[in-house]
Amino acid sequence: MTTMTKSHMVVAQNASGRSMNVPIYRFKGAVPGPTVYIQSSIHGAEVQGNVVIYQLIQALKEQDVAGEIILVPNCNPIGTNIKAGEYTLGRFDPVNGTNWNRGYFFDEEKVYAFADTVNENDDISTIRDDFLTYWAECIAEKLASPWGLGLAQQLNLKLQQLAVNADFVLDLHNGPVSTRHVYIPEYAKDSATLFNFPHCIFIPNKFAGALDEATFCPWWTLQDALSARFGRSIQFGIEAFTLEMGSQEVIQFSEGKVDAKSILTYLTAKNALPHSSLAPAAMKRVGVMLKDYKTLFTQWGGMVEYCVKPGDWVKRGETIARVLNIDELDTEAGCFAVEAPCDLIPMLHFPSASVLSGTQLFKVFTNYFTLTE
Amino acid sequence: MTTMTKSHMVVAQNASGRSMNVPIYRFKGAVPGPTVYIQSSIHGAEVQGNVVIYQLIQALKEQDVAGEIILVPNCNPIGTNIKAGEYTLGRFDPVNGTNWNRGYFFDEEKVYAFADTVNENDDISTIRDDFLTYWAECIAEKLASPWGLGLAQQLNLKLQQLAVNADFVLDLHNGPVSTRHVYIPEYAKDSATLFNFPHCIFIPNKFAGALDEATFCPWWTLQDALSARFGRSIQFGIEAFTLEMGSQEVIQFSEGKVDAKSILTYLTAKNALPHSSLAPAAMKRVGVMLKDYKTLFTQWGGMVEYCVKPGDWVKRGETIARVLNIDELDTEAGCFAVEAPCDLIPMLHFPSASVLSGTQLFKVFTNYFTLTE
Amino acid sequence: MTTMTKSHMVVAQNASGRSMNVPIYRFKGAVPGPTVYIQSSIHGAEVQGNVVIYQLIQALKEQDVAGEIILVPNCNPIGTNIKAGEYTLGRFDPVNGTNWNRGYFFDEEKVYAFADTVNENDDISTIRDDFLTYWAECIAEKLASPWGLGLAQQLNLKLQQLAVNADFVLDLHNGPVSTRHVYIPEYAKDSATLFNFPHCIFIPNKFAGALDEATFCPWWTLQDALSARFGRSIQFGIEAFTLEMGSQEVIQFSEGKVDAKSILTYLTAKNALPHSSLAPAAMKRVGVMLKDYKTLFTQWGGMVEYCVKPGDWVKRGETIARVLNIDELDTEAGCFAVEAPCDLIPMLHFPSASVLSGTQLFKVFTNYFTLTE
Amino acid sequence: MTTMTKSHMVVAQNASGRSMNVPIYRFKGAVPGPTVYIQSSIHGAEVQGNVVIYQLIQALKEQDVAGEIILVPNCNPIGTNIKAGEYTLGRFDPVNGTNWNRGYFFDEEKVYAFADTVNENDDISTIRDDFLTYWAECIAEKLASPWGLGLAQQLNLKLQQLAVNADFVLDLHNGPVSTRHVYIPEYAKDSATLFNFPHCIFIPNKFAGALDEATFCPWWTLQDALSARFGRSIQFGIEAFTLEMGSQEVIQFSEGKVDAKSILTYLTAKNALPHSSLAPAAMKRVGVMLKDYKTLFTQWGGMVEYCVKPGDWVKRGETIARVLNIDELDTEAGCFAVEAPCDLIPMLHFPSASVLSGTQLFKVFTNYFTLTE
């Protein structure tokens, strides 16, 4: 029988000296199966994932699990609780600007060092187990740095320790004003159609500090190193995704149920839910390579109306924003339009009408392609 | 012919020593008429009023004005430009928390002192002119305080000097997530139906620092003092309103046109637009006395889905919010509902799902009544 | 024997739904005596009071207490933990700008209502006990407001409930860059020399929301009402002070010991420490009436060197600040001096060189007088 | 004769649509000589450099210059003007946390591409001029990115365009609470003793985004590439430094004069001031390699007294900080000491007593060595 347990892990101490902890929910199946790790709200204002985990828990309480599913909602108790005005200043450490999602561990050299110790005859599950042990030690060693580490990095590494054994890692995020989209490592592109996400971004083996990268980069690097060395394809089947569940600062229980179903569908395909018969929805899915996922920055400051919605299919030349210039309300220059520089699908736009020069106005798909109709 | 002029007024200096100014647009008619003062964005994140002024200017360029209309968009250049995360920290001075809309001048004793100087035979326009002069001097004297004044107060008083001669003052605001509503002094309640606002809040002669109050409190106090003294009703016809044009952090040009029309309708009724034939829309309008305009504060912290929209008519007992408790996702306590304590119409709700105890969750009409069907 | 107990009181819940509490240390003597309430850090960046309470606790552990001493360090767990950059944004609620020290309860009408119920023959201790009960009920009723209350007010009222029975209330604060000074109600002016504070500000019976005022205003108002009614002086001997223990953002253990001794000296004089022989230090003390405690605001923005230190005796015309104008470094206007407009003693100055127009540059004693040489 | 000119360069637009500019002061000598670029306050709270530039200008007005000296005070008009509480939130873009000093341009591959085009017979000044032209084009191309760039990067690149022709680049910074220290590229280590800085940090050819690195990395990389290729040492003599002029949030005119003299001494040695006879002060200078410049992070949260001052020589085991634990004021755990883990010299410490876990408590020299006695 599947058992559910709940515990808490201390991840920081505040200025009052109080411990700050995260809740950990675990569903452990009676039968073997994959290990799944799901967390939400590493960026404090991105809260919909917490509802998704709530809905996942409701669903998992009703069925058997194979292997183990670990769920960590609200995984950043500091970022969740910094208000600046009515909104949550949840994207970075307010002390120093450090993005809460850039301090996970990866070190290419350490992967290569491990790869050198592998024998051609080692079977894949042995390599895998050895690397798991090795990598957990690397993380523990980093966390034990003699002069200490910054707050975001400490938090990230403690969460990474929870995720290190997982076969499948899902990090639940939101965009500012956003439609649903998912980041997928290129080697796992077949999994794009196992979720019910309409927009898929395929990313290369490049580490920038996030949890999904910190999860798949070591395995990807190891796969490539061993495949090259042994002259045959070696795959470990570890997958990690960043799922963007709509807009920040908002929760919606009914949407959370839809989101949870999308995740349960993936887990079904990955054999974590032996009695589930969920299958991916028949739906339009489009994909884009990361290099074609563009950020449109402003060259000007002003007040902006966003004229297209995330998810809209926009043609080159269409007005995507209209800008007000407060000092020219009586002239032609009082208002001007921003046009789409090419065909595009906006995934998200800036959440405020007030915009300085150099603002990320939109992030958009260009050169996108159809995955499923 | 109506002439349009534009100028700028310095209202502050920043830490670089640079002057910060506000744009002033004036339409001066060839024929006499009332003086109208309209400003927007004293709270920096409340930007829709800037678009409304833009649309007003487009409309005023096409017609004649009687008297003068003064428009000051973006009247708080400091508050508009303080970002904290992606949003605008526009409600208060970030240095000391002072609300940008609480430092206008009013002093009841000074009104009484003036009232004592009025002769029973003085005609109303003489009293009016004398008081205008007197009150302008009071404001100038305050602004010249020998030890200086705080930034918000300096800003407020400089704006008030622009507004002091006005017969009609409109201060354009927004709520957090909000429907359109307007604050109206009780003595001018007939003007409630001259705008196209569905929701009207009637406020007493009480000063809390805002521009509308700073405008009508002196006249109201003077009216009452003279009426009592001379045993007959004395009215000056000065009116001032705070107009809440929907939600903060958003501009919409098309809605701004609708909002502008609502204001032009009022100005038509007040004889500022001699050739305009705009008449108030036939629409449902409800009113509430300020004492029945309630703020619902939370007793708990958590993550909230807002289940009713501003403007909805809600029955007692209906679920207005649903709260997620991150540490109890596996139990009955994982989620609970907040119910309407009585029949109500929410005007606005908090703009973030993340809520501490003591948060203004909703502001609502209770005991509301119908003004027009 | 004196007993020490420690407990915690929940004062808020954060957005994670976690309770936030304050520590309460109580020393209860075996013999009767006054009740003393001491709190620190209602403004989150003003932390020296926490060390003072630490040093008080060390001293109180070594001696007997008469009555009870209640100590609440770090009494604002929200304000203490809001960082904005490296500093603590501790003066106001970051959501709405509400000063954390303005929401305590006082209602003059309710005091008069009570005063009307007092009989001329009631002895003073009966009046006192009855009023304590009555006032505690008033606070409880406020706290139970059916639509709820804001976060700062909830926090304030819960702390006020701890303080309501106290004869002597000390609220420990800091200035920005500041020398030690104390606020004293005019009627308790004799207590100015019972502390070892060099600077004393005498304040009238006027409520602006702070804890000291919320403590003494009701008693002062009651005293005045009963004295007037019965034609004789009625005194309850309740005293409350705001103690400014130097600069914010800094703790110093050795200074904390000095500060603690100053407080213990006062408590000795008030018979709370039966075996203590501490007597006030022979030292220079100067006083000022609140109306002569001036804030010097800037009319300009720029970068400032503060040329006098808090506590300095400054003559009219002396340079108190020097201002840099970034755009005029090559001209005479590159730098100018701010002169003292009269003889003064600065108590504090702004803690940053970067100053907008309307900044509180200095707060200063003018027309000060000597209390002790 | 040396001529002084002043101009302004637009670097951004704010949300009101207003241009934000930086002042540029240029001293151009009648005789040839090096080009010098000096800027200050890229981090908005680090303001002492503005006074240093003021003092430099006063000194330069009195003497002849060879070549050109370009001075840009207050080079970040956005960062200078973001207040969060009384302090300046000047280290990073408040919208997204981007450090204002990490967006300058460098691209190793582009240097190698240039190096490949150099002929062995080209004389060094030709190579230099060609590279200057080439590199300026690279920066211009980056700045013209078709989808735009973020605000910090736009600002950085515009400043870098001013600095690109300079032989000597000085970027004036401050630490939080800090003593004076300077970052020096290892290849220019002889210049360490040309300033009057007591503490010198030697850094390798590694780019992390700052202006000093963006200045010397291309030349260093080019030197190494050409030296390797041609088998002889090739040096261009370009130098760039980050100078830390004490503590942030403070200006001091007299100290600024001392700082200016230190810089003028360096410029004298570099032949920019033909009539100056300034020579480096005889003083103790210590150096450290970057790898031995350690950051001590906390593992705990609490309130901290800093027990050693920046610049102190501290022995292993000495108490460097004392921490208060608010919940244990009555026990042994109420206070504990942090000890120096080795012999060290603190350069700076955190500027607030309130500290979360993972805070940069101190940055310290370890394994330091004497440069001059």
C-alpha cells in the first residue's frame, strides 16, 4: 500500500534567529518504480504550483504509487514572505539581488572525473547508482564549504539534496503575465507530448544555475562522455523540467486541477502510477528551440498597454503594445505602437504598465514548429 | 477660440540634484466658465488616469471650452518611478511610508477665522473670491514653513496651488484589482448621476489629507459656518471627487475613452463645454454611505484565490475567497473558504495571492442603495 | 524569591500561514511592587534595545524584584525580517506604509465616559483598578472588530494587552544616526533625572498612536477630568517613555550594559528593585519642549556630508552639512553649506548621504534648557 | 593649455518617459599623453567617489594635463535614486536583481579572432589602434542587438563606450562598512604601489562582468595570444582598477581630498600630469591574491555586533563578532562569539546588525603579504 508521510526541513534562519522550514510530502509505493521530485515557488511570487501540488496530493491519496513521489510546495520560505508594496518580491534575495533559482550545483569537471572511473563492462544501473552516490557527495561537500555559502545557494543545495535521487524532477514556476509553457532538455524531447502543455521550449546542455539544468546537465554530460568513450549510445532516462503554470501572484484551484492532471499524465507514462490510465490530451502543441525564444527589450520608457495576450498567434507588423508619453499628450508623439518584428507567439509580458528602458516587454516564440495538431 | 498651452512645474529634486517636474496642460476658453482641475497618478502605480487625460485632451482639442480646464497627468514623478520588483511602489514615499495622498492642506480653524470676517451683506461671489485669495495665502504660507516640509507634503501643496481656484476638482486613482467607483461629498450627491460610474461612495465633511477632501472641506465648512450664522443656506457649488478608474498597474486606451466620456459628461452638466450635448448614460448606479463601505481584513496568513470579482453582487454566505495552507495540504485544513458576512458588492480586492494576517482582502459596499436603475 | 518565566505570544501569520511570535520574559517578585513593561524593536531596524533587554535580564537574574517586570525583545517579528538591500525595512509595513508604532489604542471619549462613573468618595486604588479593567476591555473590544484590523494595529494591540496593567512602560527605540534621548510626558518631568539620559523631550497630552502615548494619555486624561470635577489634584503615577538608544542598524553589548544601568536606576527609584542602590548619575542633562524639537527638511536634493554629530552643541550659522551637486562639480555651485538657523543640538540625522528634497536632514533641540549640570 | 568641457549623455529613460543622463567632465591637454577614464557610483549607494571626482576636478583646474582625463561622477542615475527606506537600493536593478556592475562587454573569442589578423611585423601602436577600433565596433554591435538589451547592460555599454579608448580606467566604488582597498590585475601589480592604498587585491584574467575586467581582459588576452604566437612578450600597458573608497552611504570632503591625491599620484606616475611632482606615500601596503580574499558567510541568523574594524589585523581565534539570540536571552545560548578561523584582515563587514543565515558577514584578507613597509 502507498504510504503518505509529511516532514519539515530547515533551510534557513531569519534575523530573529528563527528556523525557516519547508514542508515535504512523500508518497511511497509498495511496489518499485521511479523516484519523482516536484517542488514549487522557488520564486516567491510564483504560487500556482502550490495549488498544483495540493491537487496532486488529493489525487495521489486516491491511488497507488510505484516508487516514490516527493512534493515540496512553497520551497522558499524567505522569498515567499518578502513584500514590497502589495506584491511579493520573490524573484531574488532582497539583500543582494541573487536570483533564488541560480545556485544549484553542477560541475562539468567533476562529471568527467567520474566518467573516467567507469569501466566499459559496468552495467548501466551500476553506473547510475555509483554516480548518484558520487553526486550526492559532491553536493554535500559544496554545502559544507569551510567559509560558508550565500543564502540562495544554501537553500538551493538543500533542496537539491532532496531531488538528487529522482528520475524525474519537475520545478513549478510562473511567468509574470503568462500562458502555460514548459522547458524540456533536447534529449528528452519525446516527453514534450506527455504533458498537456501547448508550448514547449527545447533547451541545450548548458548550465545556468536552475534546478532543471542542475538535474539533467550532469546526466547528459555523463551520457555524452560515456557514449563517446564506448562508441555506443548510453542513456540514463533522467528527465527534468521547468513548468510555467501561467501568471504569478495568482492561484486558481480549478486550473490547478487541470495542471495536476497534466503532471499525472506524464507520471503515468513514466510508470509512477500503475493503475492510472491517463493519456496525453489531443491538442495543439508547438515547440521552439531556446535560441529562438526571444526577449523583446524596450529602448524607451513609458506607460504601456499590452495589446496581445500570451498564447496569441501574432503576425509580423501587428501592434503588440501601445505606449503613452506623458509629456506629449497633445502631439502625435503622445502615443505610439510597438509592432511585432516577425511572426511570434508571446509566452509572457511584463506585469506592469510602467516600464523603463531596457525592460523585458515580451518573451516570444519565433521560428516555432508544430509538435501535435 | 480655445487655446491649449503646455508647461512644466518642478515639484521635487532627486538625490542626483535633478529637478523633477510634472506636465501641465491647459485649455482656456474664449468665453467665461468654470475652472476645472484634473490630475492623475498621485499614487504611482495608478496609471489609467494618464490615459484618461490623454483621451480628454484628444476630445478637448476638438471643441470649445468655457472657462479653463487644467490637466496634470502623472502628477507624482517620484512615486511613478520607484520599482520594487516588476511593480511600481507608488502608494507611499519609500523613505518613510508617507502616503502620497495625505499631505494636502486644510485647517478648520482658519476657515472659521475667515468666516468671522464675512459680512451678511457680502454677495456670494465676493465671499468666494475673498476666500480663494485667503486660502491660496494659507497654502503658500504652509509651503514656506521655515523648517521645511516632507517630500509628499511639498508635492501635495504644489499641486494644490494649481487646483486652488478650481470649481471642480477630479483626482484620478485606481484600486488594486478594482471596479470603477467614485467618492462624492454628501452635499454634492446630485452629481453622482452626472458621471457614468456604477458605484458611488458618499463621504462626510471629514479631512484625512486627500485632495478631494482638501478641496471640498474648506468650502463645506465655510458654507456651514455662514449658513448657521446668517440663518440661510449658502452654497458655493465647489465640487471635488476621487475617481477610481479600475485596477492599478494597467492602462487601456479603449477604456480610457469610456472614462473620458464619463468625465466630459460631468463637465457638460457643469457648463464647461458649451457645445457638448453629452448626457449621463442610462445605467444602474448604486450608492453607499462611507460608514457602510467596509474593509475586510484577514485574521490569518496564506495563499488566496479571489472567488468573486469587483462589481459582483454577492449574497451573505457565498464563498468570496479560498485559502491554501501550505503545511496542511494532506488534511482537511489544506484549504478553507471565506464567506461573505453579509450581502455586499466588492469594489476591490488585494492584488496578490500571498497574504499576511491583517491584509485588506476586500473593500465592499454593504447596505448599498440604488441611485438609478 | 523572584521567579523568571519565558513564554511566546503569536502576533501575526505570514503568507506561508506560519505563526509569528514574540518572546516574553517575566520576572515576578515574591513581594508586591509595581508592574513594569519594557519592549524593544517595534521598528525592525532599531535593535539596540534587544541588547539592552539582554543586559537587563542578566542583571535581574542576580537580584530580587518587587512586583513584576515584563520584557518583550524583538516585539515585531515581521518588521525585523524585511530586508531591502542590506538594511532592514523596519519602520513601516512594506505592504501599505503603515508605521509600526501608530496603531495602539486610545479613545478620549471612552475615558470621559469612565470618568463620569467615578464617585467622589472612591479611593484612588479602586478607581485605578476599575479603570484598568475597563481599559483592558476597550482594547479587547477593538481587537475583536468584526471586520478585522490591519497588521500593524493587530500587532500593536496585542502588545498593548501585555502592557495594559503596567505602572511603568518603556518602549526602546533608536534614531537613524542618533545620540541617546528620551521622550517624557510633561506631568512626569521629575522622572527625567531618574535616567542617565543627556537629552529629554517633554511631550504634551496628545495622542499620535505610539505606545508611550497610548499608555499615558488615558491616565493623564482621566487625572485631568477627575481633578477638574473634584477640584483637587488626582494622580495615578503611571509613567511611560520612549527611549532612543542611539543609532539603528547597530548593536553594542557594552553600551547595552550602560543603557541597562540607566533603566535599572529608574526602576530603583520606582521601588521595583528593593535591594538596588543605584542612583542617577551626576551628569549634564538638557531638556526641550516638544514644540521646540524641530525637524529640518531639505528644499533640495543632493549628496550630503553631515558636519556635526548628534549631541554636539551647535551655534547659529555653523555649517551643519555640506552638499555636493553632481552637475556642477566644475563651478561654484558644485558644493554648498547648510548652516544652523539658530543655536541647536542635533539629536539625529538622516542615515544616508543621498537625499531627495523634503528629507528629514536633522532633528534638533532648539530653545533647550538645563535640567542638571 | 588644458581645456575643461562638460556634457551630458543619456543612458536610460524612466517610466515617465524622461531621459536620464550622466554628466561628463573632460580635461583635454595641449600636449599628448594618455587617456584616463574615471567613473563613480555605478552602485548607487557608493557615493564617496563622487566627492573624489569633485576633488580631482578642483585639482585638475589648477594644472596642465597631458592627453585627456574623462570623469563621470554619479554614472548610474537610476541606481542612485532608488530608495528603500532611508537607504539607497543601489547595488542592483530593483526590477530583476541584476547587479549594475556585471553587464560590460567582453568576448574572448572576438579577441582571438582579432589576434589571428595581426602580422608579426605590425608595430605595437598599430596593433593597439586597430584593436581599439575593432573593440569599439564590437561594443557598438552588442549595444545594437536587434531584440534589445536589459537596462543594466545598456547603461554599462554606454559607459564602456566612453572608456574604450582609455589607457587607464578607474572605477570608484565603496564597500558596505569598509576600509580602502583596490583591485589590481596581476599583470599590473607594480602599479599597486603607485596609489596610496593600504590594501591591494591581485586578480587574474577572468571576466565576471565588471568594468575593470571588461577593460583589462581584452588587452590581457590579446597580449597573451600575441606573445604566445610571436614568442616574445607583448605589452600594451593598459591598466584598469576598481578602487574601494571606504564605506557606502557616506561622503566626506576631507577624505575625498586624500583619495584624490592618491589618484593624482598614480596619474603622475603614468605621465598624465606633466607638472605634478606627487610621489607615492611611504606607507604600509599589504597584498593578497584573489583566491585568498575570502567571504565569511553565516550559518545562522541573528543580531550581530561587529567586534573588529575593517583594516584591523586579527589573529586566529579572536572574537570578530558577537551574536544575540532573541529567544534565549535568559540562557547560555543568548549570546555567542564568532571567532576568526585564521589570521586575517577584514576589508569590510555587513552594514546591518540584522543578519539572516547565508549573509556575507566579513570579506577578509588571508595569506596576505607585505608590499611596502
